[in-house]
Amino acid sequence: MITGNKGEWSEIYTLFKLLGDKQLFLGNKEIEKLEGIVYPILRVLRTESNGDFEYSIQDEIILISGGEEVLKIEISEFKQKAKFLLEKIKENKERTFSVPEIEEFMQSINCISLKASSTAKTDITIVVHDQRTNQQPTLGFSIKSQLGSPSTLLNAGKTTNFIFKISNTKFTSSQIEDINSISSRSKIMDRINAVLDSNGQFDFVKTEKQVFSNNLILIDSKLPEILSQIVYEFYSSKKSSILDLVENTNSKNPLNFNVSNEHKFYEYKIKRFLTDIALGMMPSKVWTGQYDATGGYLIVKENGDVLCYHIYNRNEFENYLFNNTKLDTASSSRHDFGSVYEENGELYFKLNLQIRFVK
């Protein structure tokens, strides 16, 4: 029996839905369909443990394996199964569940697992016809579903800690203990405020891990400083969306960029950063700037629509990421941040970066 969570079942739903729709709809930053632009789908490619399969869209769906035609299925069949599966995903309350009726259909079309077998981040590969260029690009996608809980864009780890030096004040060890024992709901913000109330100030020193710092510098030489400001802003204010945090940082202009002509320095650099994370950059691994096989996201909306964001349409992809992500607080004990600590006679404080989708 095949069991999976809502996100995993959403991958199969996406396969059925795209084969039933026969076209790919582009999304805008509000996660609505971009009117007037669709890509007719020619083929969907999927790698299973028992081989590579190609779903070729003609009057019917033709399943091809090893260059040979294996079987033909009516397009209406995929429409029907997509609709049925969507209802099952939405109504299920379990963490993982099975859908026997769909499993039977999956077996019949050589689809034997929920997740496509792939080493890269690609969940599904689609060949489309681009009417504007008259080309047939092969596009790789990672599937993000709004049917389950919001997924993370950047996972927390000690790798994503930013280290700040506390200057302009001194604390005794019992004062440090008092600050670190604050355990309110907003304990990190309250600890920061306790330091500020003693005239302390926070100055960014470095990220905890050099690899992450170098990855950021590769994207933009000022990125470690910019992100440290945004992270600090998040923990010391009520704001959490990337949009709001960048706007605040922009109005303060902590890096003293020349904004006399209203260049959007912070927004542009953060969009670059979000795009690189989305397409392969990981804090713990050396980033070469080479994107994964996946070039974008397919978003499964709550109403069942599937929208496409791809580096192929870079502006829409960047605006989607920028408008639909927020910072989130991870476990401070697990990732070792949010406390005043002493090192070589100096006081320090770590803050952590985790980014999650809004929906």
C-alpha cells in the first residue's frame, strides 16, 4: 500500500492535473493566473525505480517507455482522477494516508511511487511549446503544495546563525543569567530589549559558518550585512514578511547606499538571494551558482489550480518568492541561538535565519 502526506500526494495530483489540463498556467506574485499566457504541454517525463517514462499528450495520453508505446489512456480519465484525488487530499486529517482507488490507477500507468526518483530537487519535468519563441524547452520543477502546511524555503540550522557583538555595556554573570532566563512567548525579542535597555548595542560580526558567508558573498558582496540587518529587524520587531522587513531595512538604509535616485538595492539583492536558495543554494555546501536541474516551482493551490513559476520567466519567479515568504523562528535550543554568551572577555548574541512560505 502506498501512503504519503498531503505534500507527497500533491505530486501525483499535479501529474494527473497537468495531463488532464494539457497546458501549464503561469502565476503572478499574488499566486493568481497570469491572463493570456499558457504553455501547451507536449510531454511529461518521470523517472521511476523501474525505468524512465514519458507521458506524451496527443488526442489521448500515450505512455512511452524505452522509445516504445506502452499504452493509451483517455485524457478525461486523468481529469476525473485529479478531481477525486484533490477531494481525498483536502478531506484527510491524518499525517499520512493512502488512497486505494488512486493507487490502482497509478499501477496501471506505471506510476509506482509518490515521489519521482530523482537526486536533484526536480519533482516533475515538462516539455512545453513556447508560442512566443516557437521553441520546446524542457523545464524542471519542484512541487510546492498549499494543501498541507506551509513549506520552508530555507531550513534553520547552526549553519544559518548570525553572530552579533554586544558593545557599549557590561554585564555581570548573574545579569547574563537573568537575561537568558527570560522565557516569555517572545523571549528572543525580550532578551534583545533587555540588552538595549542597558544601553547595549548589537553589531554584526559574521555568520557562524564560513561556507554560508562565502555563499552569500558569491551572490552579492554585501549580502551577509544586509541579511544580518533583516534578521535583526525580524527578532526585534513585530514584522515577519520578507516584503515588510526589506521595506523597513530600505527606509533605514543601514549600509548607506546612495539612494538619491531611488535604486532598490535591498529588494534587488534579496530577490537574487531567494532565487538562488529556491534553485539549489544550501548554507552548508559550497555554492557554485549552478542551478539544480529544477528551474522553478509548480504551486498547487487550495482550489486545485496548478501555477507555474520558472527561471524561464525570471521576473514573475522572483516576485512570487519575494511576496510570499516570511522569516520564522526555529528552535533556539536546537540551533543554539538567542542567548547572551561571553568569549574572550567580549559579549555576543546569535540570531538564526529560517525562511518559510506564507501559505
